[in-house]
Amino acid sequence: MAARVLVASGPAFAGAQSLSQTPLDDILPARPSLRVYEEPFLPRVSEIGQRHPVTAGLEQAAGFGPEGPLWGRWLRQIEIDPRSGHTVMEGVEDMPLLLLDRVGEGRVALLASDHAWLWTRGYEGGGPQADLLRRLAHWLMREPELEEEAVFAHVEGRRVLVERRTLAVEPPGPMVATAPDGEDTRQLSYEQVGPGRWQALLEGAGEGLWRFSDGSLSAVAAVGPPSPAEYVAPLATGEVLEPLAEATGGRVAWIADGVPEMRMVSEGRRAHSRRWLAFHSRDAYRVTGVRLTPLMPAWLAVLAIGLMLLVAWRREGR
């Protein structure tokens, strides 16, 4: 299963016509009760939500006041009973507000309120609705930057910064860096730089492709120029291709001397002159299948011809 489902609903989700009364109930991370809270409340990011990439940093970006994050309140929330997934946001009386879950290869997000639009309208100062929905949509589409458990390697000159993201509270296991030759290995230690974010630094990395792995997750980083061989002789020259061109009956031409005319010649004929270059026509193709589709059934064609003959006979008979 690879479904992508986002449910953001209010009283309709708690009623008799709720999606929980349909086959979608098998993949929803929570079931609604009949209770709907019609009262102001301040959405909060949960403890695990501080580490989840969908909601991490939302409160810090908005800032904090005496009562919590400096964003507007919502006015309605439905009561739900979580069955699976992670509760990344909470609402009335710390009840689940936003749940994220994985179902097979698919993903499901459930927002137990239909008042997120108040943030966009600027109610009580508004809030980061655009950022939240954008992250939700990208997480549902399996954006690598929003994976809960991931490793990223960033190259800064001869240094490689390895970032480990996890929902676990405990520090992740050691990271092993393998040099491009495959023999030299180094064990890196992490330092926590934020909720669910750990970093390790590799100093003095040699040129080539470094591999990083902690046993379950891995990443690669290319240190140095992207194509080192091309930087050995960056000046344009025809000396490398001239032997091959002469052996195959061709030649090397410089565009600065004028763009040669392109022709098609039979195999065995000369393929170049001072003013033109040619391709050999080798007829090197293969027909792997032919499919014929009639415009109409045979009986319909006979009927159409008969009608045309009848019309012609009546017209001539007049």
C-alpha cells in the first residue's frame, strides 16, 4: 500500500458520515469520539513533535510569550482516540491534535480541527499555517529532508559535517566514516545541536567519495572537485581525439573556424572534407513489433459502403 492521506476535519469527522465509518478506517491513526470542543485553545507542539521534522522549530520560529507560542488560538477541536503513529501537536487539555503515521509504504496525517485557517487570516496574530501544511504535504510525498530517521553529509572544503536526525531521546550509535580507498575508517562521535538533531565532524578528509554508516542508515559525501580528472588539463585540445578520429575515417574540427555542414553518406564513403562532416547511414535498426488497429469493424465498413452506394444510386436515379 502506498496511499497518501491528509485528513483535516471538524465535526464532520465525528458524525455519522465520518471517514472513520468507511474502509479508510483501516489506515487512520485514530478514531473520533462524539465529543467536539467549541472553545479557544492554543495549539502546542508535543514533546516528540519537537524532534519530528514536520513540526520541529515551529514554536521557536514564532517565539514564546507568557502563555506559550506567539501564535493565534483555534476555536474548535474534535476528540480522537489514537491507535498508532506519533502525536506531534496537542490542543485542548493536551489532547492529540495532529497525528502522523505510516501504513505500509504509504503515509497518513490526521488533523483533528478545521480551524487551521485562522492562522492564515491573522486571528490573534495568526500563525505558521503555510509552513505546517507545506511540511505535511512534503512529508506525505516522502521528501528526504523530512524523514524522521535520516543521515545527511555536508561538505565544507576538507571538512564533512554529518547530521543525524532521530525521534529517539537517547544518543544515536557511533558513526563510522570510510575513506575513498575503502580501507581507512574513522569513528565519529555525535554532539546534540537540537531536539532530535545530532552532528559529527570529520576533519581533514581526503579527496574522493566518503561513506558514512551507523549500521542502519548511511550517507555519502564527495570531497574535492566534482570531476578531478577534468581539472588535470582544463585547456581545450584535439590531441586526445585525433588518433581515434583518424582511425575511424573522421577528423577534428574547431567551431572557431566555422560550423561545418552536416551530411548523411553511405557506408564506406569519405565522411569529411574541409567544409562538411558526415554520418554513415548504416540502416542499423530493428523492427520489434507491428500493431495494426482498424479504423472500424468490418461489418460497419460494409454497411457504410452500402449506404454510400444507395445514396449514389438514388441521386443518379433522379
